[in-house]
Amino acid sequence: MAILAVKLPDVGEGVAEAEIVEWHVKPGDLVREDDVLTAVMTGKATVEIPSPVEGKVIWVGPAIGDMVPVGTPILKIEHAGEGGDDAAEEPAPQAPQPAASAKPETPVTPDRMVTQKPAIAQPAAVPARTVHAAAPRAEGERPLASPAVRLRAREAGVDLRQVAGSGPAGRITHEDLDLHFAGPQVQPQAGGLKPDLSVKEIRMAGLRRRIAEQMSRSKSRIPHITYVEEVDMSALEELRASMNRSLKPGRVKLTLLPFLMRAMVKAIADQPIFNAIYDDEAGIIRQHGGVHIGIAAQTPSGLMVPVVRHAEARDIHDCAREVSRLGEAARNGTALREELSGSTITISSLGALGGIVSTPVINHPEVAIIGVNKLVVRPHWDGTQFVPRKMMNLSSSFDHRVIDGFDAATFIQRIKALLENPAMIFVED
């Protein structure tokens, strides 16, 4: 029998490390060749690592959430072949593992280092019990407690007269202080209702962690300015419904997004600074000619931003087809890495859940994001009377280091004018 150390392969050009997001095997499992062993994430793309041999898993290394450099052993398989990376090694003894995060000791070399956070000591569990709230003691009445308990209470600013004592003659113990610090205990009600004191720890890993890092980077480095404008969508909705009724076979049903994308292309032609990337470390604004629009999409794994490239070279139907294709790829996890990066401006839309106003976070390092809110029928004053109109708000954010408030308002007003007069979207300048 031989032992093969399966190493993290080079999963993409220029990728030096990947995050373990899922294990499909554990020590003792039998695997066949090409069975999926683990899933790793680079950027926002998930890659599955198959087994190169048939055999038995004898060791699993990194835990979910660990960042692993390319070339690092991630598990070992005992197989019937000869040789292998670790053929001369003896199988590691399979001691009981008390926790999933337990790691066997392995030699650490500079090219095989796995970054791990030190374990955080958890506070000792306080025995669960029901305690009656302490009745305030009379003025001048001295509660019974040891000097150590009194010192601890004084340092914590706790009035011992308000602490219930469980010791002899009502003496206050360290355990009583622990319960007091933990907050008031609630007695079960007669109807059977009980307090839920559980706490569930959820580790930030995979796509969720990448989203958190991206949002933190954007909010900490970009001074946002948000501008909200109301748009009368009645004419566009009528045009969209008419175009959908006369769709040719094979064409994708039109939503609002393709019209908005084409309106953005026209507005960017007037103000190209909005189609830019700001490298704040180099102090350089890279203004792009091609309009690559990111469409923020909610997927079962979290928020992804597939990119419709060169929207300036696509008509309404082509935009609709590409939005549909990329959205489906993002939802089922088949989107390519290059389809999830490279945007120059982003659209954020929650559809029917869009609310009245939102404050979208800019997709760093872009300088603008267009937020779409819910479309609703509202009374609108036409100059002589109130009439029902289909209204929608655009809530958009801009990088105030690059975009001035006046320019932001001008940009949104241009988009508003195009959406309210949709025939202008089809007019070539």
C-alpha cells in the first residue's frame, strides 16, 4: 500500500492561494478516482478538487475557512498503487478527534504554511438554573459575602444589595456574581413559554466572507454620496409590455434592466467619468471606453456580480439575453471567474423587494452604482390633477473623491429623462 498526499493544485492563472469552503470526505472514507474531495474558492468562483486515485482517506488537513497556498497537502489517501508523494511515510494514527478543527501535526515549510487563527478561549459555562430576582435590601443592611467577592463586585461596579445569594444564610458566592453578570434569569411561564438562551456561532467562510471583506473595503475606503430621484416609468412599462407581446421566437422576455443599461450607456457617453475605476493607492483614475455593467445578483451562495461586457455594443434584446444567461450561471454555480469580475459600473436591484429608498454600497474600486427600487402605482400631480402613474425611485451612490454632487445629479437626471421618454433610448446620437 502507498500513501498519496493530495496537494492544492493551481486552480487558476495567477492564483496563489484558495479558501477551503466544503469537505466532501473525512478520515476513513473510501473514495474512487474522480470523486469530489473538497471545494475551494478563489475570488468568487468555487472549484471542486477530485481524487486522483481510488483508496481510503487517512488524513484531512485544513478546516473550512482556512486559506491554503497552492501546493500545500490538504489530505492523504492510502491506495493500492506504488510510490506516491508520501510513499515512505507511515499512516498517521487515527486518534479520536474531539472537534472538526483539530489538526494533526505536520512539518511546516515556507511553501506549505496554512494561515490559522489562534483558538479563542471560551468563557466557562454557567450552570443553568432559575434564580429569583434579588429583592433590594434595606438601607444599611450589609449583604453576606467573602472579601474576595466584595472586591470583585466593587471593581465591577455592582451593588451587592441587588444580588441574590445562594449560600448559607443568603451568602453571595462567585457563582451568584457570574449569574448576575450574565443578566436576569427568567422563570418559565405557566403557559409553557421558556426563554431561549442558546447562542449559535456561524463562521464567516467562503463567499460570505468574500462579500464581507469587499463591503468593508468599500465602506472604509470610499466616501459615499447617495442621490435619490423619482422616475415616472409609465411610458416605459407600456412600451416594454408592447415589445414583449411581439417578441420573435427565441428571444428573451424584456425586463426593466436592458432599458436601464442602454440609458446608462447614453448617459456615460455624455459623462464618461462615471465609467471608471479609481486606483486610490496609485492615485490614478482609469476611465474605460467599454461599458462593462455588473448586475448584482442574489444566489443561494450569496451576492454575486456577473458582468455584461461591452453594453455599448449591445442592443436591448442582446442585453436581455446576456443578463438572463449570466444570472442563471451565477445561480447554479457555473459562472466563470472572468464573468464575475471586470465591471466598470454596477446596477443593484432588489426587484419587488426594492423598497422606497436604499443606500447601495459601491462595488470597489468603481466610482458609481445605480440602485433600482420597487416600482409602484402612486398618485402623481400632472399640473392640473392627481393621476395614477407607475413610479420608481433610483437610489444611486458615488465615490465623492471622484464625483461631485452636481455631476451625480446631472448623470441621474439624464438617465431619468431617457427612462421617462423611452423612445429616446433607441435614437442614435
